[in-house]
Amino acid sequence: MKTIIEPFRIKSVEPIRMTTRAERQQLIRDAQYNLFALDADDVLIDLLTDSGTGAMSAEQWAAIMRGDESYAGSPSFHRFRDAVQTLAPFKHVIPTHQGRAAEAILFAIFGGPGRMIPSNTHFDTTRGNIEASGATATDLVIDEGHDPASLHPFKGNMDIARLDAYLSEHGDAVPCVMLTITNNAGGGQPVSLENIRAVAATARAHGKPFFIDGCRFAENAWFIKSREPGQHDRPIPEIVRDCFREADGMTMSAKKDAFGNIGGWLAVNDDDLAEEARAHLIRTEGFPTYGGLAGRDLDALAQGLAEIVDEDYLHYRMRSNEYIIERLDALGVPVVKPAGGHAVFIDARAWLDHILPTEYPGQALAVALYELAGVRSCEIGTVMFGRQPDGSEQPAVMDLVRLAFPRRTYTQSHADYIIETFEELAAMKDELTGFRIAWEPRLMRHFTCRFERLG
């Protein structure tokens, strides 16, 4: 059949409060035009993030009832650890309450003034944890990763020549090499297995440990299977294991590709590093067999890890994004192509070319989507990445708007509603105006900054 159906049935539903356009205009004004400041009850379709917002399965809810809340040595931890190691065979698995906590521990160890940490593209919390330590986060994605229209199948790849030169130049200042799969800030674009192996080999040649930010590892494995020569007939779990075998460790937000509403982990092979990480964990998160999570959460994640590598689910999820991108492309809306895994990315700088990057075209589009249709999205551009560590501002490489789709949450009619919204926006896009930031915090300003509309 040509139609890709949802590979699940809906057992429980949550009502949506239907707001009017006039209500939403007042609500976003009261929120000082920051979509993070809106109440979720005032959002019709919430695509702010796919992190922790998905629907759990019946088996995950059943697993919650098996959760054991013992402070130390819970059987829930052992089930969780075994599920992680089935896919990511690292020696030490250290649970945390979410991915940024794992990053905070890692960069408390590897960060610090004068340190320099390369990646394909660091996402916001990774960059924030690196910079909070005093270190510098550097992005080394391939050139195609900066071109929204490029059809390169693996636009998340690290530029190996630049990585090698970076490590040669900065040597002692580089404590580790990072790689994000998929590359969220670059449009949810995947990294090939060939590139993962090349990054690992380059890091080893320079004597540097190699870490993968693996929060969308299953989606990345699907793209390897469907796009990379020689991988088409291989099972997804086998591809996943091959990716992680190349690394010395990983950070993970289990709120993405583990179907969790909360949770994460840091996994490493080095015994001394694991001991130091557990010392940080005990001080900030909890005992090493729960790490800030309830036992029931650990059991839900263990079940989620078994479900995320299901190929029927992955096929449905990728095809849903492709469908929206194809329809928006036909409308003349510039989108990041080819389709990424977890989200649809709009090239706001290209579509709203009358708004300067320093006037935040991505924010202008995100606000318009909410006012017109109640759709909450996220700016991935100059608001998120424009502020430099020295306090200066410069335009980001791209100004994108991310429509991040929660897993197993919305249906085909929601997708068609979003497409219809862009049809209406196309007729009024030239009337949209930019914004200025009226107040911002020192780090990760996009979460809490306040805007004023220009014009």
C-alpha cells in the first residue's frame, strides 16, 4: 500500500482547548513573544520539542507498575542497564534525570577555561554546558550542512579534514571529540556510519576520547539503513550497535529515542572516568543505580528502548516528516531537505528575506504560526545561537524554525492542518515584522528572553 498508516492504535486521548486567533494574539503578547513562556493549555499543536513529549505504549505503562523504588541496587536499574547495553555496549551506564545532566557531568570533568571541544554541531544545552565551564564549543559540520536546499544524504557529517586540522592545531586544549546523531541544530540531518568511523579513527589518531550525543540514535540508524550503500539489508539494532562500538562513551537524553517522558544517561568504557562521573552524580543527581530517576522511569525506558528500533515505527515516523516537507515544498515554502528524522525545519531567513537576521526572522515566523493557528514551534537560529561567549552578537549560520513532532502523539489530520496553516501564511508573510530582544539571561537566552515586536 502507498499509504503509511500509524503502526499503533489510540487507547487514551487528551482534549485540546480550541482557542481563537484573538486570544492567541493576546496570550503571546502577554508572554512577551517567547513561546517557551506560553501555558501548554493555550497551544493547539505543540511542536516546541520532541523531548519527553511522546506517548508511552501500553507495555511501558505496564513496566511502570514493575518499577522498584529501592534507593540502591534496584532491579529496575538492572533492567535499564541491560536494555542500554543491548544497543550501546558500553561498560559503565550511569543514569541521569535527563540528557543535559549527563552533559553537565561530562563537561564538569572535560571542560574548563582554555579547553576546546569540537562536534558536528553542538546543540543548545551541550553548548551551554561547555561554555558554562569556560570551554569553547566548535562546530565542524560539512559545508552541505549549512545549505538547507542541499540534497546530500548525510548533511550531519563531521568535516574530517577540518577535524584533523583542528586537533593538530589545538592538540592539548582538546579533551574529547563529540558527535551529535542526528544533527539537531543542522536540521535533524543524519550522520553516516562511514563518517562515524572516520571521526572515531581521527580522534584515536590524536589520542582523544570520542563521545556520541546519541539522543536520536534510532532515527539516525534508519537513515543509515535507507541511504548508505551496503546497509540496506541490515537490522536496525545491529546498525545502532556498530555506531556506538566506535565511541568511547555517549550522552543521552532518553526523552527522545527511548520513548521516555524523563531520563537520560552517561555511558563510558573508561573505569577511572566512570568513577569520577559517579562522584559527580552522587553529589548532584542521586545514587548511581537511580541517578535522579524513579525506578518506574527506569523500567519505562528499558521497554522504550526495545520499541524504538521497530522498523515499522521508524518507517512511519520518517514518512510523516517527508509528507509534510513534500507538501510545503510544493507550496514554495523553503524547507531543509532532505527530510530529517524528528522535525520539519523551515528556512525562515530565505522565506522572510525582508527581515534581517539580527531582527530574528525565525522568531517572527514562530510567533506568526502560533497567532494564526495555535502551533507552537521553536526558533533554531540567531536567537538561539547568535550571542557569542564574549557577549557580542552575530547572525547564526542559518535561521530555521523547527517543528519537532512528539512520538506517537499527533495524526494525519494534524499534519494537514499544519500544511494549511502555511498556505495561509504564504499570503501574509511579507507583512510580518521582526523582533528585538528586550531582556536576556547570560546563557541559553532563548528559553527565557523577552521580545519586543518591531514596526
